[in-house]
Amino acid sequence: MPSQTTPLSWKNYLTLCKPNVVAEMMFTAIVGMLLAVPGMPALEPFIYGSIGIALAASSAAAINHFIDRKADAQMSRTENRPLPMGNLSTVNVLSFAAVLGISAMLILVFLVNTLTAVLTFLSLFGYAIIYTLYLKRATPQNIVIGGLFGATPPLLGWCAMTGEVHPHALLLALIIYVWTPPHFWALAIARREEYAKVNIPMLPVTHGPAFTRLQILLYTILLLIVTLLPYLTRMSDLLYLVSAVLLDTIFIYYAVQMMRKKDNKTAMKTFVYSIVYITLLFAALLIDHYLKYSA
């Protein structure tokens, strides 16, 4: 029997998939699926779409582990990942990523629809290659530009159910796109010394924490405006509107606290809240949707 630190340990491969990140992505993708139809979704595209999108996201995460292996080894937050620890080889990781990615594409092409497969592949390639390999080390706006690829899960979920790119699906992606910079920059402020050590030009490294805190505040204000759009376009009703305004007000409060206190503890609190924020916001969208169609 292999030990849990050998290449055959399933925990090492699970770590490659970044399960916490993929779980949050899948939540927004599933919300996109459910919002795409008035009642309960058709079972087959729902199940196969979920599996295909999850496998593709996991493949992209594994490729990210491979590309970032040297930087991960120098950062305390990531030094215990399978590649820096020597628990898996690069061949293990790339083979695993290839199996996941190919399986995802086959499932989406043959059991869901071609458009979802194409959009999912573009998202996978964009995050794993364009962002991780190039943008992450090329510009302090890496999160802003690369956020285009990370914002697609609800669009992919919607497309899996309908086979089309609907304006409401694009609106869901826009919300995640605007949410991503303040979400990640809060973490980057707290971890700026580690990013500087491995020469990754995150905004707090290149422009300083004060400038980054201001950008976080401005983005949370922009996020408030963007999250009003589902109500203004009649995609959602009053329950969502009240929830969105309340959640955005709290996010702005955290951003203001970051401007005042200027410490890493407040930045991490903001980062944690940003995850709670996007989860509750999409939950409110979903509850509002079903209340509308049950009325």
C-alpha cells in the first residue's frame, strides 16, 4: 500500500484540482444553469455540463500548479503543494491535467453542446496559459485582464442548458469579472512580500498597498453599480435587489476599513468576506429566480 505522500495518493491529485476554488466556480456555474430555465433544468445537460465544466476547471488548476511550481516552492502559502514537496512529478501533473481536460471536452462536445465545449476550452486555455504563463508575470493588471477567463463559469452553465450566449448570462459573468480584482487584491496586499520575493508584479508590489487599497474601494463601488443591473434589466426582483445592496454596502465598508487601518489582518478579513459575498449574491439570484417562477 502506498503512503499518502507517494505519487499515487489521491490527496495529492485532489490538491492539484484546487477544490475550494473549483467548488466556488461550480456554484456560480450551477446557478447559471438554474437561472437559464424557468423551472427545473433538464437532467442530462445539467449533470454532464456540471461534470465537464468541473473537469476543465480542475485541469486548468493542475496546469497552474505545473507552471507555478518554482514560485510555489518559495512562497510559504504554497510551499506544501505536491510539486514543491516532491510528492508528484511534472509528468504526473501534466498527464493528470491532460486526462481531465480531454475528458471534459469529450463530455461537453458529445453530451452537452459544442458551444459550451468551445467556450470552456477558451476559458481553460485563457486561465492556464494566457494568464498563468504570461499575464501573471507581465503586468500588474494581470488580475483585471485575466479575470475575463475566471468570470465565465455562470456563462458556461447557462450555455450548457440553452446552447446560446444570453445577455443575462453575460451579466452574471460581468459581476464576477468586476468582483475579481477587489477579491484578489485584498489577498495580494496581505501576501505582497511573498509575491515580491518571486518577482510576480501584483499591484501591491508594483504600485504599493495604498494605491491598491484605493483601487479596491473604487472597484467595490463599481461592483455596487454592476450588481444593480439584474434588477434594472428585470432579470431579478426585489429580494435580490435588497440582498445585493446590503452585501455591497458591507463590502464597501470593508474596503473603507482597509483604507483606515492599513494592516494585513483587515485585508484578509476583506478577502474572506469577498468569498462570502459572491456566494450569498448568487444564492440571492437563485432564490429570487425561483420565487418569481413559483408566484
